[in-house]
Amino acid sequence: MTKHYILQLDPNAKYEWDRCSLRDPITADRPGFAELIAQAVGEQPGSYLVSVKIEVQVLEQAAPQSQLIPPTLTELPSELTARVPQLVA
């Protein structure tokens, strides 16, 4: 069974539980590993000794929100700035 999640690491998060979070990419729900394992054993009543292997493969990495720089307007060259009043008038 292969599942995909978004892992977000933010050491500067306001709350401790948001410093390391794992979410479903579509629903944004936190995964319930017990439910996933129950599905894997067929959800039959009983006690199970299970082995769970976690293989992590980074598919894509995005910059943290705090490091994203909003686009800025570029200033016009001085010769264009000088002509703007002439075009408006």
C-alpha cells in the first residue's frame, strides 16, 4: 500500500504541534496510521503483532512560506518616467 503525504517542518511555528506535521495532500487530514494498518490486516477482530516499514522518498520540495519573497514592482528607467507626464497630458 502506497500513500502520499505532505510533510511540513517549521521550527518557527507558533504551536509545537505545527512544527512537524504530516497531512493528506487532498484533504489536509492528519493520517491515522492505526486505521491504515487495520485496513492492511483486513479489519478482522483480534490482536496482531505487526511490522510496519516506512520508506520515505522526497518527490518534491517547496520553500517554506516565510522564505517566499513577494514580487516587487520594478522602477521605470528615468527616461520613461520623464515621458509619462507628457503621455498623460
